[in-house]
Amino acid sequence: MKKLLFIRYKKTANVLEGGEQVSQKNWTVLSGLLGSENVTTYYIHDENRKRTLSDYIQGAFWFPFGYFFGITPKRVKEIVTMAGSYDYVFIDRSVFGIIAKKLKGSGYKGRVIAFFHNVEKLYFQAKLGHRPGSFIVTRCASKNDGWSCRYADRIIALNARDAGVIESMYSRKTDALVPVAFTDKYNQDSYPQGMTSKRPLCLILGAYFGPNCEGIEWFAQNVLPHVDIRMRIVGKGMSRIRENYKIPDEVEVISDAPDLKPYFEEADIMVLPIFKGSGMKVKTCESLMYGKNIIATDEALEGYELDYERMGAKCNTAQEFIQAIRSFIDNPRPRFNSYSRRIFLEKYSADRVVDSFRNVLER
């Protein structure tokens, strides 16, 4: 059986963020195809080890040379040496494209595969905005996206939008589109019963991250005052949100919850007010998996093939969000949305993307 070296962004200490959930799915599918004993993971970061000041200084030093945070020439050399024992090197984030460059420069004969979680230049532009030094980070991300396109034998994107941007920016067509998908964690004999409340509980899920927080603040300021709802925010690092964003005291904030299932089950409506970004939104897939009513923007729904009315509603303005929520208040619906759950099983469960990964390995 062939062997694969899986280059992963980080070993997470507790809560898996959106991108890491996609990484976990990638690892799970590849391990299923090749056998877990034939897949070795190399972590760029280990959250079980506290980062030191030296780590940050060293990371900042190498950014201008194309080494994204956590990668150094020494570590790349170590990966290149290891790769000689593997038939595939799977680079789970295109922001580490320098690994593909160095592998091909060393004469590596195996297959290099780069997985684009986003168009990283656009992702970091959205994340960092105009903060001091942000151009160094975005330039490094762009370089690595470009190296992934130039040196990887196969590149994978999440959706057609990203594939089009990649081709436009880096003159490389993607070899496969593999959407966000999850191993089904909600397969059970019965699901929540009952109708949505006359004062619905609206759940916003997401880590403390600029575009997430900006969307939440926008919703809290422009929609919440006009609807009678309970609003709850759940996400990694969200205990900090009131430090930099205007969130009313009436809004419940829960940070670093180890298990999201109870929050999904209690919610009447998932609200996804995201207006900028790249890739696909993991929280959308999770919401489908848990069979939720979903009200979301175009950006939150990018890459998903859905009947928006059966799912809930697609909204991009305050008035559209207000009207959609009032529709739920005036006409309660089942809290468990069987359509959302069915679409997840048909299109976005991990077993639906196995053939795409198999083709990338074999073709």
C-alpha cells in the first residue's frame, strides 16, 4: 500500500475551529483510502505546547522570505527529507506552498497535492484588514498560493468561485473541487420535535475572527432591535467580542464550548451574517448536519447547492433578515428541518467526497 505524508496546520488542544474540521475530514478520508497506518501527520503547530516569544520573533523574521508562520528553512528541510519515504505529500493548506516548491527542487518523485482551504491572499486580507504589517502577511500568503499552483502535481479547491479566482490570479486550473463535508456526527434514532418558538432562539456560531465579529455586530445593531428574539453567540475565543465590538448586554455569549450539539439542538434558527471571505463556511455545513433552519447571506452559502426557502432564507440586507425572522415568528416551523438534514446526507457528508479524493490519488 502506498504511503502519504500529511502536512497539517496544527495539533489542536481542544476545540476544532472551522478550518481544522475540514483538515480532520481530509485526514479521515485519506486514512480510509490508504489505511491509517500508511498516513503520517506532520504538524506545523502544536497547541499543546505554549508558544514562546522566540517562536513569534522567528516567525516574523521568516515571513518576508515566503515562510508562513511556523515554517522555517530547517523545518522544510526536515519535511523534504521525510518525504523520500512517501508516495504522496498532502499539503493541507496552500499557505505552505513553499514546501511544494522545495520538494520539487529537491527532485522528489512522488505526488504533491495542495489543498486550498481558501484563496489565502483574500482570506488574510479579510482577516487583517489594514493593520500594521498586514501587507507582509498577505504577500507571503499570495506567494505560497502561487507556489502551490506552480509546483503541486494536483491542487484541490472547495468551490467553483475559488477555482476561478485561482486560475485568474495564478494561471492554474484546479484538478478537483471537494466541498466542505463532515463525518456525520448526528446519526441517531430520533431528532428534536416541536415547532420554533414565538420568541425564537437565534444562534450565531463562529470563532473570534474579524469577518465573523463584524457580521455579528452588524446583525446586533441593525436587525436585533427590530425583532423579538433571543440571540446567542457561541464560538472559540468569543469571550473577547465585547472588547472590540458593540454587542448589547442582552445577547448571550458562550466561549470555547467543548460540545456544540446542545446549542444546535436548542436553537430555533441558525443565523449566518457573513459578508466577506473566501472558501466555504464550515458553520453552514454543520447547521445542515444538525438539521437546522438557516438564515444566511450569499457569502455564508457560497459553494452550497440549496433550496433557500426550504432551508430557511437567503438574506443580505437588514430588512431581508428582519422579514425572514418575522416570518418564523408569525408562522412557526419544525425546529428540526428535515430538508437541511437530507441535503447534508446527500451532498455534504464525508462519504460523498471519497471518490473525489480517490481520483486525485489515482489519476
